[in-house]
Amino acid sequence: MPLSGEAIRMMNLVDDMATTMRRLLALVPTLAPDERKRVSEYLSQSQPSVETVQQALTSQ
């Protein structure tokens, strides 16, 4: 079954997010320990989270 245009757009967004995460990982070594902690807390509180989106995709 071929994918809809919307599904393809969503997959492209996932690729964009993966690129962003690679950029974040590349910058982690440049941060001081207190900055790492702060960014980690900020990331963990971000909503919606990846888990929220994953759950929405698998629950229907």
C-alpha cells in the first residue's frame, strides 16, 4: 500500500528531528556539567515528548 503525502511529510519531519538530535549530541561535549544538567532537564520537560507521539502512533 503506497504512503499518503501526509505520512511522507511526517517521515520527513522525523528525519529533521534526527538531524537536530545529531547536532545536539555534537554540542554536548562543549557544555559545562551544570549546563548539561540544565539542558537535560529542559529536554525532559519538553512537551509533547517523543514518547507521547510514539504512543499516539501505536495506539490507533
